[in-house]
Amino acid sequence: MSIPLENLDNKTYDELVRDALARIPIYAPRWTDRNETDPGVTFIELFAWLTEMQIYSLNRIDDRSRLKFLKLLGVPRPYPPRPAEVDITFELVGDSPESIPKGTLVASLNPKAKDQVCFETLEEVSLSPSSRKATVHAVQGIERRREFQSDGSANLMIKMEERMVLRSASTLEDMLRLWSPGPVQTVDGKDVVNGTKWTLKEDLDGSGGNDLHFTADLGNGTITFGDGIHGKIPLKGDSIIVEYRSGVGSQGNLGPGTINQIRDESLASKVTVCNKNAAYGGEDAETLESAIGRARKDTREVTRAVTSADYEYLAMSCPDVRLARAKALEMYHPSHDDRVPTVVSVVIVPESESIDSLALATPTQEEISLVRKHLEKYRLMGTELFVLPPEYVRVKVVTDVAKDPRSQDDYVIPAVQKALAGFLNPIKGGGPDRDGWPFGRPVYLSEVLQVIDGAEGVDHVNSCQLFSWVKGKTGGPVESVGRISIPAHALVDSNPEDHTVTVAKGGEKVG
């Protein structure tokens, strides 16, 4: 039995009104009439009543309500216990052929429970002197059949003696079978029992009073019927037959070499059994708290491309292309200058083996097609999607600096060139935040001056000029005053040797 939770928010209506009135002198000092006849006090009493009702409702949320909330979020209910699986090897002892039927039980002593853990084979195998070994797949648990009688009460609950586990690769309706036997009829000389099948449901909220529906908690081994309004009540005295699989969940994950017993005594003296590998896949029933945690994780996962961040996340997660960066541009059409509604363009930058060489940072047509195919699965209907390569704006800096008297001339120039190339790197270490130059961000002269002045060996900057041109297009460098504008789909591109650095010394220039 779970411990009842303490009601931490237990403020009453009177306490809410008193606290609100106590705040009036702080937030509204000119409000002096606080009698019940004042309209403002009437509003305080109204909101206090509404707040008290909300507190009452929140404190009434139980596990059943939490399960419904999970269903509204599209999150599966807590997972039922699952049986362990293992490959076991039979070996013939004597020289007489033996047939091992499907459903043969093999077992091992569970050191935790001090009981046997049974596995059931899923296929028939034959052993002979020429083929003395055979490996088959087995699933932990035993198929069971129980019969009960209804007492005719509403919300009838039946408790199994063992824990129930999920059948391998089964649907909800096949997890367990429940039926009420009917009259015996003779068909082709055989007695056949006609029964009424009951159907397993996640809950009975949508079931009618005559629907043969029930719910089950496999972890606790309980089956619950309806109340006559949601789900039919089994008639008093009716027999109910339950067919299910019992198991031990995670305790079935036994180590290698531990399954060494055959339950059939007639086979045990003729055949040996052993598992070379450990059993796997056995799980206990998931708790509601774990399911809620899973829901929090699932709701954070991107399953539809709605925002720009969604497109960028999904592009980066494309399994067929390794990307260094991705940028989604809303209402950007590659063939139009104006903003176009319902258009999203995703600019991708593939990973480059070299930080300094940007020749590899342009995606191939195949990479563009793979990313687009991946994003098409997530885009909303009506959204026109483009996947584009980035445009690179080449940046050149021409500067004259005064060196620190303690520095060598031939050291200052490469230090400044390296600092500029690092700041203007579009992939790694570039930009103000040093995580790659942002798409569409201008290059400001003031920031370039700061980078040069911070380079090792530089005392101060005498002059600085900015030049730019678009990589791959005709035309030489063009000087920009104050800043270089970068298009929204573009990045900067810079190598150390692009920059011209001269060092002033005693009125003379070096370099």
C-alpha cells in the first residue's frame, strides 16, 4: 500500500483572502476602503474562491487521471513486464535418436528467488548420433490456464497467483485470453465447448454496459471487469477461464551456462541442455513514474518540422549525411528577393576534415538530395522546402600595426593572420561566441580591430581596411566601410594568407 501524499498546498479561502488584503498597502497604498462592500474586495473574494477550487481539483488527481493524461499526449501506457529470451543447446547423451517437442520446459535455479526459472522452447528439434547437438530459441515463462467463478459484483477483480508477462511479439488482445465457456456441442464426433470471448482494453471509459471488455495489470497479476455502465458485469456463477503467460521479468536474464535442467524426467536422462550466452530482454513492469518521465522525454523529441529550430535539429540528425551546421530560413526563396510565405530554406554545411580548408565545406548534390529526402518526412503539408549550399563571402583584412617592443617582427605578422582567420572561421571557433560564424551576420570593423589588437605581439593598430568578394563569382575584392554585409544564407570565408599585415617600427613599415 502506497503512503498517502501530504497536501502541501492547503490554503483555505479565508487564508487566500487575508493574504491578498495584506498586499494592498504594498502595491496599492491609496486603496484604503477594504470593507466587503468595496468592488475591489469583491474581486479578491471571487479570485480566492476560484483559486480554492483549483487547489481542490489538483489535489484530487490520482494515478487513473495521470494515465489519461499520458493517453492524451499520445504516450503509451506503462509497459507490461516482458519475458527474457535465450538460445539453448540440447545435446544427445546416448545413441538413441530423440525428438524434443515444442514447448519443452528447461530451467535454472534463481539465486535471488531460490526458485526455478523456466524457459519454454519455441520449436521442435530432433537429435541423432549423426547430429548430436541442436540450438533452439526459448522464452522465459509458462503458459497457464485458470478458471474462476463470478460473484456478480461490479468492478470484479481477479487476482492471479503468478505475475503475468507479455507474450513475445503479441498484440494487446493476444497478451492474455479470457472467455466464458458455453454449452458443450458434438462436432464430427468431438465435444466442442462454445465460449464467449472477452476483449482486453487499456481502459473501460469508452465501453458500453453490454460490452465484453476488461482491463489487466500484468505486473500485479490482476484482471478487472466493468461496472455495468462501462463494461459488462459477469453474471453471478458464470465461469471465467483465463489463459496467460506467467514469468519473472528481469529475473529471467540469467547468465551463460546457468540453464541446465530439463523438467521432463523422461528426457533429462537422455539429453543435456545448456545456454552458451546470457538470457536477455527480460523487463519488469514499468512504473507510472517512469512512464511520466518517458513522456517528458518523448514530448521534447522533434517529430514534426514546425519551427526553424525543428528544421535545423532534424537536418543535423540526418543519418546519411554528416553535417557541421544547418540553418533554416523562414520565407526565404532562393529565386526571389522578397519574402515568400510558406517557404523554408535549409542551408547545410557538411563536416570538413580540415578546419582551414573550406573546399570540403560545400555539400554535394547527393548530400543535398539526402537531407531534403530526410526533411520531407517531417515538414508540414503546404510548406515548400528548399535545401541549399551556403554562399561564402571571402573577407580580406589589410592592416598596419605597431608591435610590442618585446616581440619579433617575423612573429607578429603570422600571429595577426592566424587570429583573423580564427575569428572569421565559419565552422569552428569563429564569430563572437567562438562557435562558428553566424549565418548572415555582418563583419564589423570594430570587432576586427579588437581581434587584431588582441593578437600576441601587437601594441596597437594604426589602420585597418576591409575587403570582400563572393567566392565562386566574378569580380575582385571590394572595400567596405565600417562593415561587410553578409546575406542571410551566407557565411564568411577566410584563410590566414588572405590578410595583409604590415608592422610599423620607428616610422618604417616591416612586412
